[in-house]
Amino acid sequence: MSGKEKIKILFQEIQQGNKDAFNDLFNLYYAKLVAFAQQYTKQFESAEEISSELFVKLWLKRDQLSKVFNPEVYLYVSVKNACLNLIRADKKRPMLYSEETGVDSIEKDSEGSKLEDKELIKLLDEAVNSLPEQRKIIFKLIKEDGLKTNEVAEIMELSKRTVENQLYKAVKTLAETMSAYLGYHPQSKMGTKKLSELSAIFLMLQ
């Protein structure tokens, strides 16, 4: 069963009052939605609050879920709109950038991890976060969350061509960053260095 089919089934079961299905949906998407919201709010606490409120509303209005055509897009669009409403409501609110990256988790990797592996992952993480805001969000939605370009276009209210162009520019920038560090282009010589932990990263640039 694909992820798209699974979330549709979960929505159907939630509509029928299935609390286990609701918990499954929460576990699958809460962290992703918090990370997505944080791209807009720049505050982890606000991102958590917005994502939590979405799930509360989802349960309270579960009888209306049959009207949702694409559940995954619905979740992301709902979070995005809530973030924009928050920003509009308080434009003077201090924008503290406290985004959690994957660096902390990397530091907790097994003792056998090489320092250079961690440095490269950290470099990529920093390169992603230094991308223009819209480009960064598009890259993360497609390469990290696995959404399709047409779904991201709907979420971001952009044309599919714009999303594709922004993704291409993001990948090009990141590949060039990796190339400068590795001494070769990661898209052309993937696997020439024995960095097993980085295989997923190289695949992101394909």
C-alpha cells in the first residue's frame, strides 16, 4: 500500500471515529508538519502549536473529511494558511530563528561514524538552510517529505513549472556545494567514497 492510499484510508477511518487511525495519522505527519510550519514561523513553539491545533480541528470536524480530495495536500495547505494568518496577525512579533536541523541527531550516531561524514552532512544541512526561503521549502517538501511537484505547486500556490525550476536551482546549488567539499560532483561519481551514511543525501541530489 502506497503512502497516498494509506492516508486516504486513515482519513476515512477517522471520519468514522477511529481513534487509532487518528493516532497513526498524527505519528506519520506531526513532525513533518511542524518542520514545514517552522519554515514560515521561524519559531519551533509556534510551529508545534499550529500543527497541534490542526489535528485538534481535524478530529473535531472529522465528519467533513469526506470532502477532502487529497488529504496530504490538505494537511500542508492548512498548516501553511495557519502560519500566514499568524504572521499577518502579529507582524511585529520577534522572528527568532530556532530551527532544529538534523545535526543534533547526527551527533548521536554510532561511534563508528567518521567525523568527515558528520561534517559533510552538516555542510549539506547548512547549504539547504541557506537556500532562498521558497526554494528551501520546495526542496524539503519534494526531497524530504516525498511530495510530487504538482502537489507542492498546489500547496505553495505556484505553477508546476515554477516548482520544477526552483527544485532544479536548489539541487544545482547543493551539488555545487558538495562538489567543492568532496573534490568531485556527487551526481556524477556517487559512491566513489565509502560514506554509507551519505547514500541518502546523494540520492536527494538525483
